[in-house]
Amino acid sequence: MCMVSKGETWKGESVLSPPVASDSRQDRFQAMYQACHAAVLGYVVRRTASPEDAADVIAETFLTCWRRLEEVPSSPEARLWLFGVARRTLANHHRGERRRLALADRLRDDLAITYRPPQHTAEESRIVAAFRRLPADQRELLALNAWEGLDYGQIAVVLGCSRNTVRVRMFRARKRMASELASVPAPALWGSLARTEMAHE
Amino acid sequence: MNEITRISPVTDDEATRMARPQTLADLANQITAMPVETPSGGYRLAGQRAGRSHKRRALLVVPLVAGLSAAAAFVAVAGNFTSAPHVTSNRASGQALPATQTAQALAFTTSPGGGLTVIVRDPLADPAVFRAEFARRHLDITLQMRPVSPSLVGSVFYMDEPGNGPHLVPITAKGACDTPGGGDVCPVGVQIPAGFRGPAEIDFGRAARPGEQYVSTGSAFAPGEAMYGMSIRGETVTEVVGQLRDRHVSVAYFNVQGSTGNGLVHSVPGGWYVYDADPWAPGQVMLFVGPTEQQPAPTPPPGNPVPTPTS
């Protein structure tokens, strides 16, 4: 789970100019990149605690997209395809198969400057603690719904399963989350515990 | 679910603003400058649309810039590239393979526990040959040996396993690869666990031949790379290009930073400054340059206190 707060941002207007209507591979990629880069950045940054990993995963996701451009569905489904690639790339990183791409160097430098751990209220810390107790696949299900705003059909595309499977698993994940939330101490007791737990991340 | 939404670490917009717009544009430009090959080893010029193929991806080669000698050399080398002949199997289906089976390009050995260890024996073989040798064992594995900058030779630089069975374990060979000149040794490979279902794709780095562009690069300043031991801090384009010439290294492109533009150009004023470099191809680098000595720094939005980092 990502620990990032709204920290520094970069001023400046976008230099991603709209592509000339054209058939070429580069134009198709640039159009897709312009439409989807914010969603991919958000997805990855919300799920990594390290700016280095985030940069490599983002770069690798788009590199995969370039190499397999014919497989990428047209918008709005392109975003879901990219989430699937980012998810698998993140899983590789967590398994220790990390590849540092020179491609990602500048992005890594930028994110290293702007990355900040989040500051949570006591109540939010309680929710975070409960969320962390869930198994990873349940967290991902809830996150795709709450953070990326995907419905069950879209989640099914990202995870490569049926919509009905998503519905059943979501029910279980929510039930589990509710029970974890109920078992976490109330905010009044939680203050110093929360700070201790955050410090260990 | 409201609770989960509350603990969302950042929005998409906030995440995007954590990177400079120039950085994001550069990333797209550098990605689209990467060459792509067709699986059969054939090549197509930029601008021609790739046909759709059913099983395999249809990919096309994009020469970097028309007239760039390195790209022309790359195409020429590719045109002369002779692929290894396809191995035909005389083995009747159903016969068990012996413990070690040396094929033309790959060597398969059964491991205790029911898995397979596969080592590349011919790193310069056509990727279609690797694919066919895996396919003969009903393995949906795409293995490629791609030219990379020296510090990455013998390592994995790309891997994708979209399935949800047990995963491949790469076998790397850093420091033990020698493909361009005297030899064709690069004993990388994979361990395939029992129960592996695929599909999987894995790309290893091999040494580049003259004229081949690197498809993945380490730092230009790492040991073995073109600018190892050089310091570029505060130096101008003229100074750096002069030092590179002493090392018989040329500049393939200048990557212009800052508000004056983006993209790759062939010439910039000699008084401009060099910020960074990437390996490009054997004997070639790409320099990141701009008109000012300092690169632009991030500007915190007004009114936002910068939180002190914890732990």
C-alpha cells in the first residue's frame, strides 16, 4: 500500500501536445499516452511506498504498451489494459524482480523530490490499519473500486475474471473490512499507537 | 466504500503533478524512439502500418531518423543477419526426453521436483527458434536476447507473466556474456517450475553489435559504459563532446530540456550545458542539455507547508 501525501508539485503547463491525426504507430502511442498517463501515474503511486519503484513500474508499463500497441484496446478500455500491465509489473517488483530502467531516471529524480508520507487523522489511521489487515487481493479489489472508481465490469477486465466473481469477492472483502474496522481500537486510544505504526513504514 | 476513498493517498492529478511535464513528455518520446522487430526477423520501415497477426504480435521497426547513419547501419546489419536453421525433430511424439537434451539454441535439463532448467546455448539465434523449441515442449514462452548497454549484459531487463500459475525463475549471467566479437556465449536461462502454465515473456540483455541501438540501458557512467569516470557537472556541450571524442564516443542525439522545446535534435549551441547522459549504441550516447547551467527545479504550490518526513 502506498504511503504518499499531497506534497510538492511541479508548476508548468502540459507539453503533451495533441497529436496530428495520423495512422502512425508513434501517433497512436502518443494519443493513448496523453489520454491515460494520469490514470497510470495515480494507480502506481497509490500502491508503492518507494519513488524508485513507482518510476520503474510506470516506465515499464508504458514501454510494454509501446511494444504491444496492437493489443491495446481503444479508449476507454485502454486504461483498464494499462492497469492490468501495471498490476503485474508491481507484482514482479514485490517479488524482488526489479529492473532499473534508464528510461525512468528522470521520473525517478522528480518523484524522489516530491514524495512524502501521508499525514493521517486519527480516524484515517484507524481505517488504514484495518485496511492493511486484509489480504492483498481483497485490498486491490476495494482499491480499484474506491480509488480508481471502477465498477464491477471494469474490475473484471483488469483482474481477468468474470463480473460475477468480482461481485462475490467484493462482498467478502467488504464484510472483512467491516469486521477489521470494528476490531480496531477507538480513536481516543489510538493516537500514539498510530504514530508508532507510521514510523515503522 | 467511503472509508477506503478517504484513505486514498493521492488523486491522479496530484500524482501527475509530482513529475515535471517535461519529464512526462521525454518519457513518451524516448519510448517511441525504441526500435521494435517483427517476430520472424523481418523489418519494415517507419510509417507502414503493421498488419494484424493472430497468434503473434505484428511489430515494426522504426529507424530512428531517416539518414542517421547508426539507424542505416542497424537496418543493414539486420538485413545480413542469418538466422539459425529451424530444428526439425525426428522424435516421435510420446517418447520421453532424456535428462539433458541439447537443442540447437536451448539446452533443457529436468530438475529434481519435476521442473525444467533451460539455458541459452546460441544467444544470437533467431527468437523464432527459441519459441519453436519451447513450443515443442508445450511451453508458451517467448525468450529474446536483445542488445543492451554493457552494464546490463547478461541480465533480465524485461519479463511479463500474465498467467496466475507458478512463475519462471530467471538465470542471469552478468560478466559471463560475450556475443559481439570473439564468441557467442551468454548462458542465461530460466528455471521452469513444475505446474508452470504460461504464457511468459522474458528478455535478456546481450552485447550489442556495431550499429545496433541498445533497447535497454544502464547509467552512462557505470563501469563498462561509455562515460565511466567522466564528470559533466557544470560543463558545456563543447567540453563534453571534446572529452567524448577522446574516448571515440559520438553523440547520437541531444535531448533538449527546459521550456525551449522537447524531443531529440542533432545540434545545439556549443555553449549550452550538459545535465546528464544515456548510452545509445556502441560508441554513442544521448546527452541531456539546456541553455542554463542549472536545470529547472520544482516549485512548491503557494500556501502549502512542506511536511517534515517521519522516520
